[in-house]
Amino acid sequence: MAESLLSFSEVLLFGRLLKDLQIVRSDIKKTVRVATVEKMNVNNVDPEIDGVEIAVDDLVLVRRNNANDNGIYKVTAGNGNTLKLVSELKVAVDDRIAVLEGLELGDTVWTQIKDIPKQIYKQEGLRGRGRNNLLDAQLSLHAKFARIYGFAYEGTYFELPEPTLFLVHGEGKSATDDMPGNQGARAPLSPSVTGVASAEYQIANDIRVWDYDKADYSIRMDVMTGMLEQVLLDVYFGGGPDVSGAKVSGAKVSGAKVSGAKVSGAKVSGAKVSGAKARGSGD
């Protein structure tokens, strides 16, 4: 990324993608690599569709041909060095098809029209139709979760006290690949990568960087592991980690017998525990 007037508002996230936590959209029946922008001859296609260089076995959504010809096709080898498309999948009524790449149609979702066989039209947005879908818009087809170890902001790198999961997009950019010689394990000194002008810290070779504006919406997940007594009971009833929003406020305890329990700083009134914190004294 190049230096610009907006660089000062950028937040750079440093971390690694999670392989065992994926975002799956149950409303999407099939995913293809690209979609056709205009009518084309399926028996002799250009090696590039919508700005993407296609390869054998790629899936393509054909959407501007005759109604009976539209649908999902697979790229196969033609005569000589040519490529052709072979019909691969019949699209059922109301099925939604996601397109991953493309200059014009990348990251879009299409739905088959009921009235015309194999005619496909563009569906606005991935889900809601409201105007204020700021977080929903982040759940694009390229959304993933990464374990973030630190971030750079306003020319300074900050290391998180413990790694935290954040929503990111794409594979990210390597933090070390552009380093000359054998300095790959050292922190890169280019502000275009790290967002800082100098650094004394080191970055592992497989750390990736994602660039966002500080006003972007995101999802953060703090992961705790341990016995339920530690990750649930102690958090809510005292003696456990300080978790934001983990106060029991306005919680209703009905039909419960509290025996030998220590309730500190809590007001027990009409079987309601309001703003209860487990700390220091007993009732």
C-alpha cells in the first residue's frame, strides 16, 4: 500500500489465518470462480473472463447467453491451445450462486429466476436489504477469521496482551517476503508494510498483514479455554478473569437455592440479582 493522506487512519492487523474456523453461507448453493460479463461462444472462450485468467477445471457462471444456455460451466481444453466451457450443473429454481473473482462481478451473488429456465439475475447484496448493513457488508465471500498478535496505528506497533480473533478479508500480505537476503525473520522497515518508520521488534516469516481504516466495522472474538468453572462460573460469580460485559446485571434467579454461596457487593431484592459482582463480603 502506498503512502497517502489517509494512511494515518489505517489500522494494520498482524496475524495468521485460522484453518479450522470458516465462514459458511448456508443460503449459497454453489460457488464459481468468475461470471461472464457479456454473451460469449462457449466452444471457444478467451483465456481471460472479467479480468481473471481462467484455467482448466474452473467453474464459470454463464449469464448473458440465451436463456437455455445460461448456467454453471466447467473450463476444459479445446482444440490446440483453446479453451471451451462444458455444461456442469443445472441451477435449480431460487438457488443462489456466488462469484468469487472478477473486476466487475467479483464478490456478487446471483439467483435463478422462477419464470425462465436457466435464466440468472443479480441479487442485490448478500443478505439484508436495509441501508445500514455496515457489519453485514463485511461478511463478503472473502471474509475469514485470523488470530491477530498485534497491530500498527499512527506510526506505532502495539502487541496485544494475548492473541485475539478478528474478521479479515483475503489471504493478507506477507510481512517479511520483501526483505532482502536472509533478513526474512526481522521486522520489515518499509512503512508501506508495517505502518511504522522504525522498529526493534521481530516478526515471524508466516505472519500476514491486513489493512483497514479505523472506521471499518469488524468482528472480534476473545477465546477462553478451561473448565466451565473457570470460563463460565468464575467469570460471572467472582474470582475469574476480568471480562468486559460479564457483570450479571438485572439477572433473574428464580426457584434457585443458594447454599454456601458467597455474594459480594450484590443487592438481593425480590429474587433479582442486579449489578452483581462477586467481591469481598457475604450475605
